[in-house]
Amino acid sequence: MAKQQLMTGNEAIARGVYEAGVRFAAAYPGTPSTEILETISTYKEISAQWSPNEKVALEVAYGASLGGARSFASMKHVGLNVAADPFFTIAYTGGNAGLVVVTADEPGQHSSQNEQDNRNYARHAKVPMLEPSDSAECKAMTEFAFELSEKYETPVLIRVTTRVCHSKSLVELGERKERAIVPYVKNASKYVCVPANARVRRAEVEKRLDALKIYSSGCEWNKIENNGKKTGVIASGMAINYAKEVFGKDVNYLKLGFTFPLPMKLMDEFLKGLDKVYVIEENDEYIEDAVKMLGYKNICYGKFAPDGKRFFPAFGELTSDVVRKCVTGKEPRTLSYDASKVVGRPPALCAGCPHRGFFYELGKRKDIIVSGDIGCYTLGFAAPYNAMDCNCCMGASVSGANGIQKVLDMVEGNKKRVVGVLGDSTFFHSGMTSLLDIVYNKGNCITVILDNRITGMTGHQQNPGTGFTAQGEPTQIVDIEGIVKAIGIKHIRVIDPNDLKLVRETFDWAVALKEPSVIITRYPCVLKKMSIYDKNEWPDAYKAKCKVDPAKCIGCKACLKSGCPAISVKDKKAVIDETMCVGCTVCKQICPKAAIN
Amino acid sequence: MTKNILLVGVGGQGTILASKILTLGLQKADYDVKMSEIHGMSQRGGSVTSHIRYSEEKVYSPVIEAGCADVIVAFEKMEALRYLNYLKEGGKVFVNDFEIPGMPITSGQTEYPAGIIEELKRVADTTVIEAEKEAEKIGNPKVMNMILLGTIIGSMKLEHIDWDGILAENVKPQFVELNKKAIRRGIELSR
């Protein structure tokens, strides 16, 4: 018997990539997709890399495909927004060897700033799409996607969701099938997308779609399960599992795995003769629209019922209890108990986090507006710091700050300064061009790069600043200060964010300037496995402990304003949990009575 | 019949390793197994859940429905109450008598709620486990998670599975014996 293994969807996609003989893979970390490339990077047969952003990841994977190797890129849903530019045009050219892209969507927004449904990208870019429902399908569909990509000369999109990525189920392992590199042959009329060529390719795309529409209805991933009933369910991805839990064998199923182009002929065949159909899909009414287009509006219960009223929720996950409640109209039977005894557990900056001292100082200033970004440091918006006014997407801190400052300065006598705050990895991702915009267009805001020497939020991936590749091999360290200088910023300071006085003075300096400035706070993430470079630069980092002298502590709670999870107040005295404390000394600097050593 | 086990706790408590060992054991015993974890911000002190579902027949969803968990094992006591809506009528709760105050508590906005265990006992079949004390008796506070895993094994009658073998394959050699002891102690405590 073939070897079976419990795998997450992400691990199974990586395994599929491996078995399909892929030679090149690139990604930028983002929940829930991160572990795909992390796992791929453990296979030595594959050249795997963290790229600075998703656009670069897709472009370099496209290049690798042109070079003749099966190639792969993965990203979270918002990452595909960044990579959308190449995605739409690669759809015209196709690659030389197979090219597969994974988008990991987040119904329920467990760890994301929005809940966009990236199935719309497949239709929008005219790229065929697959939606696995468990880990076994993640592996099998990944391999299938490469076959499809080569047969139809098109990139293929695999759409997964958090529950597919992060749930485990059994997968049968196979062997890697090595594939020779396809020789590169110049073909400018296909690959040079000037209008004259692209118009020809545009027509080819349509021909390909016509063929795929027919293919979809016969495709092994789209299947009818006829239980001889008059009620049917259509679902794709994880939703089919939720449906099966609710309906068992009481309905007929159309399980969709190949969802662009949708198998209209097969759907029509399935729907004919039914009295009622439930379309169960998370996020948008993507399949439902097609059911209605086929003329089955009167029997269709999806996001809307036939009478136009809301049926399944418009957003959030459609787990089986949610589906059951909508279908039966009954609340689940649960125990009744006093839930008021439950206190929230919002995420907090870790004890020792080098962002703490910085946000503590920032939160105290009344002369600034803070434009934030995507990373652990977004938590600076929350109490006790309340040190962020807005955040949107990767890099928007810097460009957004520029825009705010420009308008504030239109009002005579404006004293407010705008501060854009982003991390090292986010700066490499898309902060650099925003900073360029400030310099070139005579902006006048302050940019802070919180350089904690790692991509922290997603679980410590290497980036261009760390000196190591995805496999942990040494590589060139990209110098942030050097980039900032080269872009044309004249006022730059590199500071230790744990030194509160220095943070304060540096801000006073930056706020008083009439020109744009950059402050780089440089200190390694407290959870980071210190590299050889870190150990050299910070030999004493995180080796101390702070202690409260109860005789000196007056119980004023000033130290609680640091927001450190290691500090609490018991019997009117501050107490530091010594198992958590790493001696960053931020609380010590805050204490007005010198009661912390 | 599909069985549903919910592990809840706070990031860093070892729920993920405990659920990994559990699923590997269930797989070895030829059950179909599905597991789902939500751990987005867990490293930063957030609440963590692992849903584990297994059956002799096919399991579809990896997510337990509200009101359907056979057992909830809480590594932190307030977390037991947070997810109690998942417990089915007649289900069991194993709760670690252990407090981890979250930010609103350490920052003094509110206090750690009193009477959690009493509330659990009032509405559900609850067994209180003093996992920290038990772990210290075994010789390492880190085996709290394996003691709690043992309570699941005991209450779901899964003792026949080769847990020793699974530990040997998945835990550093120097910790295998310690973990074995912890699981055995958990099984005893579940009775």
C-alpha cells in the first residue's frame, strides 16, 4: 500500500509541487499560504525562494517557466492583488513549461485585512481554476494543474481557503517524476506583448476558453453524486465537506473542483428535474450567478433565496453549523451558561518586543498622525499605545503618509507631522517605491522603518535584509540605510528602539525638520533565532531580567502603559513574570520611582 | 459515528503538539482523521483551538459544529468557558486549573473572572486537572500538554493505540520517557 501521511493542505500542495517535477518556486509569506513555500524549500530538488513581494514572485516564476522548467508561485489572497499585473498578461502568453499559481483566501478574515474572493480573478484574467477540498485533493490537483497548464498553454490558478490550508487529512505519497528542461526557443510573437502580438494572443485566449468550457463538464474534478433525490447541493472547495456533514445522503451532489470555466453543461444536467438546489459557497455568489444564468433562479437557494431575500450569509465561513442553521432555521443546541465570565484575549506585542518602546513614545505625542502598515506592529493601534491612525495594505504607510501630509500642509500654520511606520520586510515589499515618491515629489513626512531583522508576523521567514535565503544559506545582506540614502533622503538616523529617551529625541529632531526624514529602529525580534550577524551586533540581547523592588513601587501603574504582557499589578505592587521577561528595560525607563532593576 | 475533540488554550501551551500526537495515533488506529487549527495570532498571546474529528467511516468537515464536541480539553480554564458552546449535551470537559491572564487583565482594565470552574461544573460534566502540579511531580512543567492529552485518551477509550511508539517517532529521545509517564498519568486522572 502506498504510504499515507497526515498533511495540512499547504504541505500537500508542496508535496504536489515536488512530485510534479517542479524545479522553481517563489512566494512572499502571508497567512494562510506561508507554509507552502516553507515546505517546498525543504525539497532540495527545487530552487525555492522568498521574493520581496508577490509580483516579483510571480514574475520570476513566469521567467523560470519561459526558461523551460515547471514553475510555481504562491501567495495569500491580497498578494494576488500585488501580482495581478503580470497575472493578467501571463494569461495571454502562457509559459514554456507548466506554471501554477496558488491563492490562499480567508473567509472569516482570521488573519487578513479583507475577505476578497479570488475566484473572481480567474474569471477576470481568463485563467483556469481549481479548488481542492482537502489535503489529498491539494496534492492531486497541484499535479493535475501542471498537466493542464502545459496542455492548454496557460497559467493555472489554484484557490484554497484557510480551512483547506490549515487542516490536516490523509494524503497518499508518490514519487517525484523528474522532467527535463524544455529547450528555450525564441518566439517573440507569443512572448512580446506589444499590441499587435497581444491582440492575436487575445483571440487565442478566447479559443482556449471555448475548449476549456467543454473540458470542464467532462473533467474528473467535477462530479455528480446521484442519490435519487429531488433536492440538490452544488458546492466547491471546503464547502462541499460542510454540505456533506449537513445533508448526508439526503440530497444529490454536484461537487465542483474545476471552477473556471464552470461546467455549465454538467450543471444544467444536474439541475434538470430538481425541485430545489442549495448552492453552498464561501464569499461571493460565484457559482450561484451561473445557476441563475442557466434559468434555475426559482429553485436556487444560495446567498439569496428565490424571493430575493438573504439566505446563506454574505460573508464569514459557511461551516456546517452555519449551513445547518440556514437550512433548518433552527439554532444549534448548546449548553446555556454564563459567558460574561469570559474576558477577551486580544493579541499583544510579545514581552521584549522591540516595537514596544517605540509605540509607547509614539502614543504620547500629540503633534503627529501615524500611518501604519501590515505586520505585528499594526498592534500599535491598540491600547495602551493607541498610536496608529490608519493602515491599509503593504507599503501604504509611506505613500499614505505622504498624501496626508501634503493636504495638511495646504492649511496655513499646520503643525501636524505625518509618520509612516512599516517593518523591514514590508519596506522591501513595497515601501521603497513609496519613499521614492516622497523624495521625488517634494514630500515632507517622516518614515520609520522598524527593522527587527526578520519577517516576524508570518513566523520568521528570511528576507533581503537578514543575510540568509529561504534554505538558510548565507547571501548578500541588503543595507536598508544604503537604500534610503540612494533614494535621496538626506536626514537618516538609526536608533535602538528600546532606548526611550533616544526615541523621544529622535522624534523631536524629525518633527522639527522641514524635509523628509527616515528613522530606522534596529533591534532583532524577540522570538527570532539569532543569526551569527545578530549575535555579533547584539551579544547581550534578551539575556537579562527586570525585577520590581516592592519597597520602592508605589503601585502607580505607569509601567502598565508599556503594554507588556509580563507585567501585572498584584496587591497594589507591580509584578514582573520572570519566565516571560527578557530584560528589554522599557518598563524600567518608564517607572517614575526607579523601582525596576 | 464521528467523534469530536476540541483542544483549546493559549499560544505557547503546547496544544499543537498534543493534537499532532493525537491525530497520528488515530491515524495509526486506521480511523479517518481530520484536524483544523486556527493559530493566526497565537504567538502573541491569542487563544488557540484545535478541532479533531475521527471516525471508522469517512469524515468530511475538519471543523466541529457548535453543540457537538464529545470532549473539550482546556489547557487554560477561561478558554474552557469561551468555547463551551461547542460541547454537546452529555459531553465532558477536562479543564486545567491554570490561569493565563490576557492583556485586558494584566493591564488592569478588568480582573481575571472568579468562579469559572464552578460555572463549568454547574452546566457540564467537568473534571479539574491540576496539570502543572502533576507535571512537576513527573519532573518537568512542560509535560502539562501530554497529561492533558492523556485525559483525552482515557476518556475516549483510546488506550489500545501504540502511544509509546508514536512518542518515540515524534519527540526528542531524551523526553520520550517523560512524555510516556505524563500520558499515563493523564489517563489515570481522566477516570
